[in-house]
Amino acid sequence: MDAVSPEGRVNLNMDGQPSTEADWAVGKSTVEIKNVSKAYGDEWDLDQVITNLDVTVAPGELTVIVGPSGCGKSTLVNLIAGFEQPDTGEVLLDGKIVTGPARDRMVVFQETALIPWQTTYQNVVFGPKLRGDLKGKALKAEAERLLVKVGLGEFVHKYPIQLSGGMQRRAELARALINNPNIMIMDEPFRGLDAMSRGLMQEFFLRLFEENRRTNLFVTSEIDEAIFLADSLVILSNKPASVRKVIKIDLPRPRDYKMLSSPEAYEYKREAMEILHEEAMKNFAADADSGDFAESFRKR
Amino acid sequence: MADVAQSSHAHAVPRKRTRFEKFRQNESLRRGVTAIVVFLLLWELGSRFDEIFGKAWTLPGIGLIPPPTDVAVAWLGVLPKPGYWWSWVASFRRVMTGFIAAMVLGIPFGLMLAVNKYFRDIFFPPFEILRPIPPLAWVPASLIFWPTNEMSIAFVTFLGAFFTIVINVLGGARTIDVRYLRAAQSMGASQWDLFSKIILPGTLPSIFTGAAVGMGITWEVVLAAEMISGGGTQGGGGLGFFIWNSYMGGSLEQIVVGMISIGIAGYLCSSAIRWLGHYFMPWRRLF
Ligand SMILES: Nc1ncnc2c1ncn2[C@@H]1O[C@H](COP(=O)(O)OP(=O)(O)OP(=O)(O)O)[C@@H](O)[C@H]1O
Ligand SMILES: [Mg+2]
């Protein structure tokens, strides 16, 4: 992936004019989730999805959340993004309670959420255009810089449906990055890609992160992916989700794929697998009938 | 970067695709023409069967219908008559009045139902009770209610398209993926932005589906209403009355001329809607 070029990065001052400063001042937010619970449904048919969950996403770190399918990972993302409110407990962003969505937290959704009636370019400039904080030539230059960076320079005027799965994911990265959020939240962004493009996307994404270490929360159900990317690995229990274990992943950066076969990585994997397996077995033993299977398949 | 800057002027749909489309359309055109020619030949043969094989061989059904050549002769007969063309104008005017009124009122109404819960709670139940009533069941009531025949035809026509358009707009707007709205919200969209940049364009496909179906219903209703109300006295007959008149006059050929005229008129209208749909929804051309 030569898309990540070491080209000089453009910074924008108050007038929206590029300035000569070397780098974005990338905000590095802290997210604290304190004793959060969330349920869906009515009183008499309560579906407890998250119970007493405590997590801290440290500034400048890549925190990866793994958990069994359907355990409530996307629900947690919705709470942090501010799309939904917790029943009890609180979600704090740099010490302030999250009350709704804002551009300081950008979400890359589980399936593509590019707007189908906008071209790649229109999708990318959507946010700045709405707010009017980046305009005209400066906006165009910045959008094109990001699109070239994610390797979509040739696909600027294609509609999402004309892009491959991997390209859609990269377009979405560009759309999030142009808003210069203080934290990126990615909900299983590479699910559904074939193994090859998935590997490439992971490496690409890692380069992007290591460039400026913007606070990042990354949700996945794939253990190799989790260990490859993470500074901090949060393992969730089965539904209702709470934190089972937090593992610090002390692999050196910049990372490459070969590290996954190192003894340290293997040890992390073994430890994580053991917990995940335990959780999966609990689910299996408790009430695994075909109805559950159908349910989780539907909610997939 | 220079490439990117230049290609931004190019149209969203690349050239290659357009050529391919043209080629494909020609192919379809060829098949379409062949199909119509074969259909006409079979029809001609079917209705002239008895002339070829003798009286005993009159085919049931088709044997009683005039052959296309006779219809063509009858058509040539009415073509120079202004009355025939006035029928077209009258029917078109009615269809357009009802259809446009239904679009103008139906689209905002459907969108309001979709985005506002209070509005939906209040207006959806009565709407759902009125919706199953077929447009033609409204005819007697509207003949009594409206002062002129013309107005009652317009009203019934309007109803025919209105319900279909509203239900399509409502369905389309309600099924817009919540992630588009959430993504826009995160990027700082106001309520108006959400409406104009997500909900409205997201509903366009359903609006056009509703329009296409509504247009079909409008033609049905106009023609039936023209026949029922007898047309002639007020405001002129229309194609429905043209057929009715031909029936009264016993001209089988002219009845068929009237029917085919309606077919052509309907085709022109749905083509126009399709074309507009392509124009307003370039991203849908790619399917
Ligand atoms: N809006 C909602 N209304 C009712 N129930 C919901 C809603 N969203 C999620 N749930 C329920 O919460 C549970 C967790 O869903 P969630 O999507 O958060 O899981 P997940 O861990 O992201 O799963 P996956 O790995 O499949 O993406 C599921 O049982 C689901 O049925
Ligand atoms: Mg999920």
C-alpha cells in the first residue's frame, strides 16, 4: 500500500489557509466509561445488553474491544458516540458527560455508511461543508489530499456502489479524518472483507494511526486483528457485556504482520482465546437453542 | 493531484458506460420492434382466420376483433379530425392536473408523516381508513359534492394518485438507514440538513416509484371517469369518451384506435417519469 505517502501535511489556520506548520494538532481525547448499563425493550421484556461496564480509553492509544458476536459492542459504540444514552452510569469525554453526537467523535460503522447518493468526494467534504469551517480551495485541497492518502485519487467522482468493499472502507476513513476528530471509533470496520484485503486494510490503518497516534477505539471480534492493532485489549463478557479482562499489548511499533507469529504475540493470543472461549462456552451451555442461533444470525 | 483536479469537471458517469448503455438500448429497441411486429402479424392472422379458411373458422375472441390493418385505416380516418386530438388534450390535461396536485400535496404530506411522530399519530389513522376506498367509489359522492363534472373528475383523479404517492413517500422515508442520519449528525448536521441532505434524497427513489404507479392509476381513473360522466356536455370528452362514443356508434375499429391511443399516452407519461428519475438520481443509473 503506497497510499501512505510521507508527503508534507497541510495545516490550516483560522482563515482556512494552509499554514507551514508541520502537523495537525491532533486532539487526543480520553474516554471514561463508568459503571454503564444499558437495556432495550420494556419493563416486562427487558433485554439487558450492557451491565456495569467500566473502561478507559487512554489518550493517544489504540484500544481494541473484542467480544463474542452479539454481546453489545455496537451498543457500546452508540453510547460513546452519543447516539444513545446509558440507563445508568456515565460516558465521559475528557471529563465531560457525553450528551449527543459531535464531530469530536467520528464513527466508522459496521457496514458501509457512505451516503449512496453522494460521490466519494461529496461524501468526504460533507461534514466541513455542513459546518462551513473549511471552504473553497482549502477544502478541495484537503479532501483531495486525504483521498490520495487513502489511495482513492482515481475514484473521487465514483458513487459508493462503484467502489469495492475495501475502497468503501478507505473512503469512510477519509470522510472521518477530514473532520479531524479527537477520537476515532471504528466498529468492526473490516468485517466482510476477504482475508487479503482485510490484511492490507489492517496494515494501512495501523500506518495511519502510528502517524499521529490519535486516540482510537477499535471494535472487532477477530482476535488476530485485535492483537495486531492494540495497545490495550479489552475483552468483553457475553451479553450482558461487562469487562472480563484488559490486556496491555506490549509489541513494538511500528508493527508489521510478521510480529503476529512471535512468541509474545502467541502468548497474548493464548490468554485472550482462553477467556473468549470460556465466554463462548457459557453461552453455549446456558441456552443455546436454534432460536438463539437464528437470532444472532439475524442481528449479525 | 493534477489528475484529480481535472477529473473533477468530468461527469460522474464515465464515457465507456454511456456507449455501452447506448449499445444495449439499441439491442433492446431491436427486440422491442420485433416483438411488436410479430404481435401485429399474429393479431392480423387471428382476426382474418375466417376470411382465409372460411366462415366456419372464426376464432373465438380474436376472430371478432378488427385486424390491425382495419384499425390503421380507421386511425388514418380520425387523424385529421380535430375532435380526436382534442380528446388527447382533454385527457392529458385532466391526468396532469390530478397527478401534479397529488404530487404537490402528497410528497410533503408523506414526508411530514415520516418525520413527525405527532403528525403521524393524528393523520395516519384517517388516511389509512380512506386509502382502501377505490377511486371510482368516490365518483358518485364527488359528482354530488363538486359543482361541475370537470371538478369531480379532477378530484377523483387526484385521489387515485395521492394515496399511492403518500404511502410510497412514507415507506421510503421511514426505511432510510439510520446510520446515514447518525453519520450526518456526528458531522454537525442540523435538523434541516438531515431533512434536505439525507431524508429527501433518500426518499427520491420511492417518490419516483410512487409517481410511476400513481401515473398509471391516474390514467385509469380519468378514462373511467370520462366514460361514466359521459364527458360531452361539459369541458369536452377526452379519450375515454372517444371510446364510449365509438361504442355507441358501433365502430369496433375506432374503439381499438381509442384503446391504443391510451396505451401510447400512458407509455409517453411513464417514459417521462423514468427519464426524470434517471436525471434526478444519477447514482441509480449504476444498478
Ligand atoms: N436498537 C435496539 N433495540 C433492541 N435491541 C437491540 C438494539 N440494538 C441492539 N440490540 C440488542 O442488543 C444486543 C447486542 O447488540 P449489538 O449490536 O450491540 O451487538 P454486537 O456485539 O455489536 O454484535 P455483532 O458482533 O454481531 O456486531 C443484541 O442482542 C441485540 O438484539
Ligand atoms: Mg456490532
